[in-house]
Amino acid sequence: MNKLLLPLAAMVAASSLLAQSTMTPLATFGVGGWLAPGSATYLGSANNERGFAYNPVTGNLVLVSRTGGINIKVLNGLTGADLGTLVATGITGGTFAVNQAGVADDGSIYVANLSTSAATAFKVYKWDSEALGLTTAPTVAYNNTSVIARTGDSFAITGGSGGNPIRFAAAGTVASGPLNSSFLTGQLDAVPTNLATAYTGIAGTLTTSNDYRLGITFIDQDTIIGNQGANGRITSFGVSATVDATIPLSAAQRPLSYAVIDGVPCLAVIDSNSSLVVIYDITVPSAPLTLASGNLTSGVLTGNSNGVGSVQWAAISGNTATLYAMSSNQGIQAFNVTIDKPARATAFGVGCGAPALSLAASARPVLGTTINLNTANLLPTMPITVYALGFSEFPGGVTLPIQPFTCTAYLATLDVTFLNFSGGAPTDTLPLTFPLDPFFSGVTVFGQAVGLDVNNDWVTTNGLRMYMKLF
């Protein structure tokens, strides 16, 4: 069996200590990180608090409450203390006049109603800032009907900095008829207003319910993750909407939020029954890796039969972040989060050939385990596969003088090579054992394969980054 040999450790500058991702209470928030239902008049257990948002400009939360009327509260992000109520003059219409909230990068605040009919207007209200909202009534940022039968159970905002427009995404149930899942998205700072697109009948989604109904979060300006429990749908949209990948979740994991923390794509999800909050690494969406979990609630809590609530990543610095989560009727939890990158193998660059050769890892490069490096799309005239490993890469790669293809070398150093006689099979496998040595924890090794042709031609695969850890 081929091994990544221990003498190569001498080429590594430093080692990393074993650590793991953690979630600890934001102790200053509420009591022990939990703002419990009943701790304030605007935070109850009658399904009246279903959404909140984090303001990146002030560090505060904006909570939508319908207890005792329309109460859009500004809460101190460190303590949960009540800092005031946004003026609600002029807010009318909808099954619920207010339901969910979002805040753009520039601090402008958006609150959406709940429309339960395709003929009833879905409305989004805007306050330019917290300070102005405490004294000034909102404007209407969006007001239009849609073909979606119910809109506003889920709602998210992105943009407002770096030249990115402010965009919303919202969903509820599917449109009437035997259609696949649907959602609505549009721009809130466009002229003219009310520019939005309803994406319906999206292939790869459910027809019996709506895969975007109870949780929606942006990855970027034209990609969202939608969820109603069980299936988180990573969906890109433009002229049409396409499900790019599915994240398997439990049936009760519904409200969610996405962020990249220290290079790790993190999805935080709350269980709307138990209030357990789980953070996943979704580098490989089909195999989410649990990084940490926590639940600060206690006692007998009122159930959340509607499955609604909110999860919001807040301030991020390096590998640390603040996270807020609420399952309706069960209060707001606040966590300090530290993300320690787990072992991971990610492909980068492109292979060459027709079809292009590809290199992939069968599993994560956990120290003390053996995984397979798999080369695919080898031609029958390629009886030999060469694997190269090294501790440095060419950023962006270096073009090789290979005809008729454009091939790229990604390894700057060739520290170990392995030669396999694949015999002309379309795929080849190299077992690779990672030593059980903490010295390698946190070290990245790069890989690339080459297919050698009997006609003296050779073609290359994409590159592979293997970040080694003990977990």
C-alpha cells in the first residue's frame, strides 16, 4: 500500500495542535446566552415572533413581533436589551402585516409581510437605518402580487455594499396546481420598483410542498439555499432557477443561515422542535460535516407547530463568529462560535484531454486513515497513471506545452510520485494512507495525476487540495 511517508514532515514548517469547532453561550445576552420567551412583553409563545435579522452596521438585532400589535424591536446584540421600536405608521395589508426581517450591508432595514394568496400583495417595508427608523415611518420597498400562493414564511436580504444591489428572496407554499417548489426574488434598490421574478416548477424539487418554504439564505447575489426540512436546496437563478446540489438535513431542521468562516462554508440550522442549533461544513453539500451543536434553552417550551423562526450569522472575525437562532415560541439563543477547519479534500483547476481527466478523493484526509485517489476518464491507450504529491502549488497553475490540448500543472514541487499500471481501464485508484501523527494536523498536501499514452502523449487532471487533520 502506498503511504504518505513520515520523512516528508521535515519539509513542513510548523505543526498545528488538535482542536475542534466550538459553540459557547454569548453569556452577556439574556441569561446565559438565552433571551427566553416571557422575558419581555414582545417575546412570547403564541407564534407571534417568527423572524429577526442582524444589523452589521450597529451589531444589533431587529426582531419582528406581533404581540400586542406591530412591534419591530431593536435589541442590543450583546445583551438583548430593548433599544426601541421602529415606527410602524402606514404598515397595512397581508395575512400578517409584518412577519420576517432582513438587514442589508449598509444598515437599511427591511420587514416583509405574509401573503397567503397569489392575488394578495407581498409587501416589503424599508427603514434607512435604526436611528431613522426610531423616529420615521418606513417607505414601501416592494409591493406587488406574485404567482406564488403564499409568500413571506421565509425571507432573506443580501447586498448593499461593494456595488452589490440589495436583493431579497422569499417563499411560502407552492403555486396552485401540480408544480414543483417555488420562490420569489427581486431587487429592492432598483428603479423602477417592484422588479421581481417568481421561479416556479423548479426541477429537482418537491411537488407536494415547497423546498424553500421555511428557510432561505443567500450564498451570493444569484445563489440561495432553500429549505423546509429534510432537503436544503442550493439553487442558482437567472433566466431560470436550477438546483445545483442538495444538503440532507433532518425533517425538523428548518430556519437556516449561511456564511464563510475562515474559508469554511458554514450552514447553521435550528431544529424547530427542540431548538438544537447545528453548524455544518457544506464543502461537499451531499455529505455535510457536523462541526458543532448547542442548545441554550431549558424547561418545558411551547411547541413550534409552524416550523418557523430565524437563524443569523453575525460578526465574523478570522475563525470566530457570533450566531443567533430562534425557533418561534422558544426565545432567542446567542452563541460565540469558533470554527476549526476539519480535514477536507477539494478539487481545483481543470484537467485536459477529451474527455478531460479528473482527480477526486474518496473521503476526507483524516490522519490515521486510508482514502483513495480516483482518476477518471482515462483512455484505453493510457496504461500508466502517475500520481504526484507536493506541499506547494502554482497559484492558478502553469500551462504546459502539450498538444492538441491545453494542459495545466498545479504542483510547484513534486515531493512524492507514485506510478500505477492501470492497463487501459477508464479509471484508476491509488490508496493513500495518512500517518497518525499530529505533526501533520493543519497541513495541506496537493495532488495531481497524469495519464501516459502509448503514443507518447500525456494529459493531466485537475489539482486536489488535501487539508489533513485528526478529525
